Amino acid sequence: MQVFIAQILNGLSIGSVYVLLATGFNLLLLVAMIIHFSYPQVVVFSMYIIWIVLKATNENLLLGVLAGILSSILLNFMSAPLFQKIMKNREDVDINSTMVLSMAIGWIITDVLSHAFNNGLPIQFPTKFTGDAPLLRIGLISILPGQVWALSIGIVVVSGFFVLLYKTRAGRAFRAIAEDPAGAKLVGIPIVKTGFQSYALSGLLGGLTAVLLAMLFHSASPGMGEQVAHKVLAVSIVAGLGNLVGGLVVGLALGILEALVQGYLSGNWSNAIAFVVMLAVILIKPKGLFGIKV
């Protein structure tokens, strides 16, 4: 029973990170109408920026966190003109073109991480940042600082995001563009400006995700972005592309499922389980469990 509880807690913390990733990914899909496959690579790049700043500032945690968040926002803004270049107007967007461009950006980021940082070797975050001891230990149940931060920040950020989406003017603009871009343009909603706002918000979510991933896993590597991308793709397809509420549910469920698999099955089955679930859902419900929103 203790193993089960421990894995549930671990799954909830990992699932919270999946939710943040899927939310940022789906936001860009809904508002900017791009399939941003390089979004996880942007997150991993921000993890490297956190590591660099921590080393350069004698492990100043505040500067490290701010650097990670700002780098994610900046990278999102830098990619925006590239996507806008191939999008003549919001009504006739070629999603396949944005997907190819995004994959190219992801490959470039991975290549930069492989050659320009730490000689391509994995990086290790200092214990001052990740926490060096469990906050609470009961038998086999250990509650680590990274788990607490991931779950608590995940709840706060996702709750704040949905308040923004459904209770503010900016959120109404996001939803209007997602539902009917032509109608939104007719009533005076600035399509391009709102699209750039979605890049900024997605970048903020990505930066926070980078901080939480660093605290949870204590390390990062150039190929980590591709591994994370697989999870984001699985969550988005199982939930339904662009479905924010579905991404919330499926992200948490996938995190718990992976943690239980790690706890009860020998071998590295946690990565395979995401694709098994995705395959089953595609065969049974091609539009995802909650339906496609794009």
C-alpha cells in the first residue's frame, strides 16, 4: 500500500508538469494555429539556461528561475516571425508547414545543446536548487521538495490560466479566435496581437515547466526535449488536439499511470505506456477522448 501511495504522489507531480506542457502546446495550436513540436525543446533549453545562471551567480535561485522563464518567453517570441512568415492569414493556415518548421527549430535547439553546452554531456542541477532531503518520510513514502513544488505550482498556474481564459477580456479574445477566427476579426479582435500574447503566455508556462522539471529530475540532457515531446504528443492526441480541459485530465492520468508502471513493473516501460495508450485511443476514438478543438 505504501508503494502505491508513493507512486500516486510521484505520478501527480509528474502529471502536473505534463499538464503545463500540454496547456502551452494547445494554447499555441488554438490561438496561433501552429503545431509547435519544438515547444519541449524550448523548455529543455530553458533548463540549460537555469543551470548556466546558477553556476555563474553562485547558485542564486531567484536569478536562475527568472532566467529560465525569460529565456522561454524570448525563444517563443523569436520563433513567432518565422511562423508568421508562412501564415498569410489565419483562415488559410497550412498547419503542416508550421509542423515542419517547428520540427526544424527543435532539431536546431537540440544540436546547439549537444555542441555548445557542457560538451554535450548531461547537466546536473545543484542540491540547493533541487532539495537534498525529503520533506517527509513515512516508511516507503518520501515526499521530495520537487514533488511539492511541481504539484503546488502546477495547481496554482493551471487554475490561474483557466481564470484568465474564462474571466478576463484577453481570455475571451483567445477563445473567440479559437472558435471562429473570421468572426473574431470582424468584431475587432486584433488577431496578430492576440497571437503574440499567446506566444508570451505559452513561453511563461514553458519557463515554469523548465523550473519544475529541473527540480523533479535534477538533471537534463540534449535529447531530453525529444523524450518530453513524445509525452506532450501523447497527452494532446489522447485528450484531443487543442482540448485544454482534456489535456488537464489526461496529463494527470498519464503521470499517475507512468508512476504506477515504474513502481510495479521491472524495466523501462514508462515511455512505452504512453504510446500504447495513444494507439488504443486512436483506434477507438480518433478525435481523442474529449474531442478535437481545432
